[in-house]
Amino acid sequence: MAGHSKWANIKHRKAAQDAKRGKIFTKIIRELVVAAKLGGPDPNDNPRLRAVMDKALTANMKKDTIERAIERGAGGGDDDNYEELTYEGYGPGGVAMYVEVMTDNRNRTVAEVRHAFNKFGGNLGTDGSVAFLFSKQGILSYAPGTSEEQLMEVALEAGAEDIVEQDDGSLEVRTTPDNYLDVKEALVEAGLEPDNGEVTMVPATTVDLDRDGTESNLKLIDMLEDLDDVQNVYSNAEFSDEVLQELNG
């Protein structure tokens, strides 16, 4: 997998997320409610809830907000009948898009997702049309200059699968989704706080984009992420450092 723009991509996405922090909090709260409703309020017995709590804390959500969402989910209120769905499609230039949603009205959601794809020259596909291109992995990212030897020693001992050096010198620790939190906690305890960490869908192949392709795909991703029912958007787009800097400038 090409790695030249990993760091630029992370910084761009963090800036975009900071700009819409309120909406991200709303989506994390929905995840907390659903996780607690399905698996109970104790994170020690509910791996999914433990993972969402980590996500919430990483996003700097207050602990009392997290606890209220868990209590709401554990109470099993009838107002939280969300179903989890995925939509698959292609953005401009043949970029594969995998969209995870939580919705209480699938007709509304599919109409909104389809509208976003159509608006930016993409198209919503059928189930399975792009899912095969992605695999779920835990990724912990470290800035260029991080000690690979120290990272490798701690990460592999904790159960990581691999450490990959990107073209820009940054490092990625890769784990299975189940081992992600154990590896992250071991690294943090060793003083190796990641710059970014998440369980994500990693593409097997990527699509390099020019300036126009980058701009239109970023607009599509932003529009999808702005939809209330959309939890996560994954793509196999490879954005170059130069174009991202130009667009952010």
C-alpha cells in the first residue's frame, strides 16, 4: 500500500474532525448507547463498549457525558431502535467508498447517501461491490523520528501483527481489531502515545488522485460524514501531500 501521504491524510482528517466536533460527539454518543444496549454497561464484559469509550476519550469527550450515554443505553429505552447498515459505492475516479451507518429510518438514510454520491459524480453500488477491497485492522500511527526499535519491542510483545514504515518515515503499528486496545494500552504505558489510533477499514489497493479528483472525493466524503446517520466513511483514495496542502491553504 502506498504510504507517501499517510501523515498528511491524518493531519487533514484531524483538522476536519476538529471543525465538526459537535457532530462527531453526537455520533459517538449514539455508538455508546447502542453498544451498552446490546452488550451491557460494563466495558470489562463488553469489548465493543470498551472500544467506543476509548474512541470517546480520544476525542476528548467528558467522562460524565460518556457515563450518561451508557446509562441511557443500558436502560433500554424504546427511542433508541437503531439498526446498523453499510452502503458501498464508488466516488469520482473509481474510488471505492464503504459507509457505515446507524439509522432508525433506512429509507431516509439510503436516499441521503445516494444523493451525496450522485451530487459529486459517484454512484451507490450493491452490497459486496467494494467490501472485498477492505479489511478491518487496528492502526496506531507514530510521527517520523519515533524509535522503531522501541516501538517494535513493546508492540510485538503486546500482540501487534506488524510495524510498517511509511515513505515519509512515519510508523504504523497494525493489530487485529480484538487486540487493538491491549496493544494501545501497552504502548501508552511505555510512554509511546500514538498521534492517531483507530480500528479502521484498510484498503488492499489504493487509487492515486490528481487535484480535481482529490477535491471532488473530499467533498463527497465530507458530505457523507455530515449526514446524521453516517458513523464512518472509508475509502481507498490516496491523497498527495502537495494537493492536500494546496487545498488546505
